[in-house]
Amino acid sequence: MVDRAKDERFMRMALQEAKEAFDADEIPVGAVIVCKDRVVARAHNLTECLGDVTAHAEM
């Protein structure tokens, strides 16, 4: 069964990470990794800050 409220909560966390990237003049990409309804990692883009094109949502 799909729990849309949970999905939305986790997606809002990822969007918050993207906003933090945007506020830091980064490309606004955020990520949240969830396992068994628990957030195990969250991060946002650091490509500009680190000068590394592979630093997408470094965790």
C-alpha cells in the first residue's frame, strides 16, 4: 500500500535540501535516502562549492 503522506514528507525533505543548495548558489539538487521509513542520509549539490562536477548531492 502506498502511503502518500509519507512519500510527500520525504519529498519535502529532498526539496528542502535543494533549496539549501540554491541558497548557497549551487545547482538546486537535493536527495534523501530512506530505508524502512527512516531517513538514512540527506544531502544537496556541492558541485560549485567543491569545484567538482561529480559532487551531486554528496553524502
